[in-house]
Amino acid sequence: MARTDWSQVVYDKQLATAKSVHKKLFVTQKILASELPEYIDAGWEKCKDYKSPKYVGIAKEKPVDEQFEDRIWLMFAGMGFYGLNAENGILISYDFSNDDLKERIGVLAVDDETALVGLCHASEAIIEKSFAAEITAFSDKISGIRKEVLKQFPGRKLKFIWASHNFIMNRRDLALLDKAGMAYFSDTTVEYYTDLAKHLGSCSRYQLLGSLFANQEIKNMDDKVPAIQGKMGGYTYYSFSIEPEKLLKIGYVLHRSEANKNMMPTYQRLIKKKRLQEVRSFINDGGYFPNSIIISIDTNGKGLVFDQSASKVDSTISKIGILHIPKRYRSAYIIDGQHRLYGYSDSLYAETNTIPVVAFVDLERSEQIKLFMDINENQKAVPKSLRVTLNADMLWESPDFSEQRQALRSKIAQMLGEESTSPLNSRIVIGENESTPTRCITVEAIQSALKKCRFFDSYGKKNVLQKEGTFDCKDNQETCDLFYPFIEKCLLYIRETCLDEWDKGDQDSGMLTMNRGIQAVIRVIDDVVNMLVEKGMIQPKTQALDDMFGLIQYYLKPLTDYINNLNAEQRKDLRGYFGGGADTRFWCAYQKAIADMRPDFVPDGLEEFWQNETKIYNEETKSMLREIEAKVKLLISERLGEYFGDSWLIKGLPKNIYTRAKGEADEAMYVHVSSTGEEIDIPIWDYVTLPECKQIILNGKNWSLFFEDTFVRPEEANLVGGKDPKTDWILRVNSISNKLSKESYSVPVDEYSYVKSIYDWLMGILVF
């Protein structure tokens, strides 16, 4: 058998033809009409009739793994790689002693300087799977495949890429890929580079190559430019002009993207396609930008070679000479001016114009961010949400450990919103994303919840440890690597068991995927972890996630049952709270749901909260109830007094009510006089109760003469059953008043809302 069939790699017109094939989501065929039934049984569908009824066209959606390979293929094609395998997959020989031994490679992409070998794995649904065996087996073939590819495409830099779709990769597999020298592309990484290719076209390839071949030499590149050396802000800088094509090769933009998550902190926003097109058109029309692009050249602490000219000006500290810029991928970070630089890509002047550059050397990332933010401060180009993220990024390696943990909390929140495997993917408002009814959780809300938890260490002044975190490894990245899979797995369990609720977001009285709901979930997970750690039942820092998750799930199940069975009144009650107390109310409600079913789960302060902290409507409700009773009695006394005169109490009240009230008034007067010796007038009317007011309203002709048009709420005017049900509101108000007489009672939001509606209505009735 022949070795690798390199005719499968296509260029130019053949590449364009292959591109149209890879863009299609369906495979089509022309078959005999008589064969249609058996193709239908195999999953095909009829899609076309021909002039001859003897034939029909059929179509079938490509399998998910083939579609994913197409996506990677089109991504590389969009980046300007000029040679790719035409069909899905190419068989490459890896053993020179046996031509029959070949490995299927999903995508092979080449340009003048590089060759990329991509292996693609895809699943219909998000699943966890270990690829340890596959990675180990492929690692043994890497050397042979490398020799075979470089024999066909000599002088290239070669990189192997493992790309996966809908697979949750574990840390062991990622370590195996790293050991084998393979890059890993998650769904988020693929999405980032696909978007970048759409926006930047072929120059997006430099961003990819900068990531894959960081600090590796770019051959055949002239590295010398005339420059001026100066000092600014305590830093040495160089000012020079350079052809855009050269800077594009060594330049790299630290985009705020999950694709760059291991290059924390990142600070640039993704380039806008519309703006890039405008810049490119401006350049092609002869336009130019006189202001400098700001970069930081990364020398790994070695510094730059600067051949100072013999000519100098004694009156200045600036020096002129020849600067040797690095001939390495990703050696120049673009701090400001990415649109201007990338606007030259694919332009008429990428190699014939020069652009002004101010280059700092080895700026710390935090200093790059400060410079970026200072430059954009007056232009207000950085939105608040991005500034919050950047401020946290600047603290990732802060000497203040509290600030480090602040950055860690921000990172976790961003990962939950950006990781393709996260149940909150695209549900968190990050950067410049627009909020929607389902994307309604803020980074700040998750940060706040995490801050109230004990997952991470807390520090006082001078980095004194105050409380040790259950997942804290004393290093931000290690802690992130340990904690993120845990919180993701917990939230995946909540989503899977409460799927309908999860999908609601902040609409349809949703209780989970909005700020208060997700904060409460995170905090109650923390409560469960703390209890289990204190009892010695789990050890998060040393125990495998799967080994301890069964216990976590046991305590979370009552919460999911509670959420799945919430009724409309409970939803209204919880969602009706506002202000700071609302977050606590959600959290304690979720705690109570677990505590009711798991008696050993007793979070500190839960019982006290339900006794005291939820009484936020009590005082206002009491005040309204007092005024409701006063207004009812005022309206009755005014109507009866106007008709009966001074004898209205005797003529308007039923005898039993008058007798009882008079007896209590006389008793009160007797007690007062006997204790003080002072005689006072105590009105009988003061001792008539609210339920008795209803009896007075309905007594005899009172209803038809005085009260029918006064004490019926407009929304209850058509109630069947007559005057009795139309005045039942009086008894309900009295019932709420009786409940409030108990010290432990807390007025729920539905009762508060009802009392307020009665109050608002009654206060609008005029008294004559």
C-alpha cells in the first residue's frame, strides 16, 4: 500500500470547491426512485424531484463529528491557510518501515511557515469522558506523523491540536495533551478563533500562530528598525516606524476571551468587524493614522539589543540607533491600536506603508492593563462591566492576598459564564454582552455570593490568615483548577434536576437562574460543604470530586425537590422581597428546604432568621391595619351620625354589640377612676371590633341605606352571594391583624400586598 496520499491536500480553485462542500450541513445524493424506501429507513429524506421520475434527490444531515471537523476546517481556511485536506479526514503514515500503518487526521492545514495537524472529537450532548487511552496511543505516533508531514512540507513549524465538542475534559487528560506537546481547543476556543477569522480574515492566523508557537522564531524576517530610545514614567521605550506586515507577525492581542484564559490577565475586547472594515477601506483610499500604536515587547527579561548611533544630541537624553526587535511569535503585545494595526491586514499597503510605534519593554501585565485603561479613560471606550473585570485581573498576582482572592472570585464568575461545559454558559452578563430575560445574572452577583462563602481563604491586614478556605490551595490558579470543576458539577446537577426552572431565567416567576436564585444556590452549596468538612466526611483539597459528590448530591436533592414544587404563592412571596434582605430571604428559604428533609443540616442562624429576620413587612402592615380600622369606623360613624343624630350608637348598632361595647367601656372607666381618681369620657365606639363593624354594616337597613355603595371594593362588585361575601375583606383584614399579635409571626408578601390594596382603596373614600 502507498504511503500518505498527498493529492488529498488541495489548493487554490480546488480549495474553493472543497470549502463549499465543507459548508454544507447535509450530504445529498441522486438515487433511483425505487430505492427511496430503503434510504428513508436509513435516515435519509427526499429533497428533490428530477424531470425524469426515475430519479429523486435525497439528503441526510452530516454526523456531529463530521460537522465539527467541517467547522475546524473552515476556521483554518478562513484564517488563510492555503492548503487543506479536501475530504473529511486524511490518512497519514507514521511508520516508515510499514506503509500500511496510517492514522486518520481530521484536519491538516498548511501555509508557508507552519503546518497544523488537528484531531477532532465530538458528541451530540455534553458528556464527561476520559480520552487517556486515545491520547496515550496517539502520542506514540506523533514522531512518525511529524516526520511524514515535514517531509512533504519541509521547513514548517508543526503543531498538533486536539479539538473537542461537548466533551468535558478532565485535568489528567489535559496534562497528557500538554506532555505530548499538543494544544487543546475547547468549544470556547474554537468559537473564539472562528469569530476572529470572520472579523480579521487571514491576519487572524497570526493570533492563532502566536498562541501555538509563542516565542518560537519566525524565519526570514528582518529584525532591524531605526529607532529612538527614551524614558517615560520610569520605563525605557523605543519609538520607531515599521511595516504593518512585520508587526502583525510578532504582535498579539490579549483579548478578553476564554480562549486566552491561561494568559491571565487579558484586557482587550474582540475586534469589531464593522470597524475593521471601515479602517481597511480608509487605508485603501489613501488614509493614514499619525498616532502611534502602543506595544509591550516581551523579551523574557533579556532586554533588547539597541545599536546606538555615533551621532547624538548633547542637549537630550534620547538616543538614536538601530533596534533589534524579536523575530518571535507573540513577542509584542498590542496595548492600544489593534484596529489600526489589523486594518492593514489584506490591505494594499501592509508591506509598503510604515506605522508609528511606541514600544515598552517587558511591561508587567498589570502595568499593561493600567496603561490600556489610562489611554481609554477620556474616550470612555471601556464599558463599566469590562472595567470591573479588568480591575480584578490586575489583582491576580497582587502582593495583597485579599486582592488575589477578589481576582479569583471574578475568574470563577467569568468561567461559569464562558465555559462551554458550564450550565451557566451564555447566562451571565460578561463584558459588553447585552442582558436578556435568560442572560440576566451579573458577574458581580456571583462574586458577591462567593465572597460570602468559605470556599477560599480570607485574610486580614498584612496578609494574616483569618479563616482557611475549604478549597484554597494558597495559589490562585491551583485553587481555580480545583474549585471550578466542583462548582460546575454542582450546578450541572441542579440544572439537570430542575431543567424547566433553569430555563426560565428571570421570566415566568423563575427562581433559579437570576441573581438572587443563583446566589442562594452557591451559598447553600457552601453550607453543605462546610458541614461535611467539619464532620470529617469530605476532604475537598485531597479527595477526588466523584468520591465526595454523592454526599453533596444527597443534601442538594431536597433543594431541587423544593424548587420543582414551588407554588405560585411561594414564588410571589420570595420574589416580592426587595433590597438587601431579598438575597438573604432566598438563601434561607433554600437552607430551610434542605433542613426540613435532612435534620442533621443545621446552618448557623437559620432558626433565628425565620423567627426574626423575615418580619420586614410587619411594622408597615401594622400601621396600615390601624388606619384601615380607624377609617372603617369613621365612615360608619359619619354615615350613622348624619342619619340618626346623637342617638346613632343605639339606633345604628345591633343591641348585642352595643351592650358588649358599653360594658367594656364602663369597665375601663371604672378601672381608670379607681386607680387615678380622675373621671374621663371613654367612648363606647372605641370598643367596637372590626368584625362587629361588618355586622353593623349589614344590620337591618344599614346596608341599603348607608353602606352598599361605600364598603364594596370595585373588583368585588360582581361577587355572587350578595352583601356577605362582598364585605368578607373585613374579616380577612382582621385575621391578618390577629396573626400579627403573635411575636413570632412574619407577614408574607401576599398578605402585605392585600392589606396595602385595602388601605389604598379606603384612603381614597371621602368623608363628609
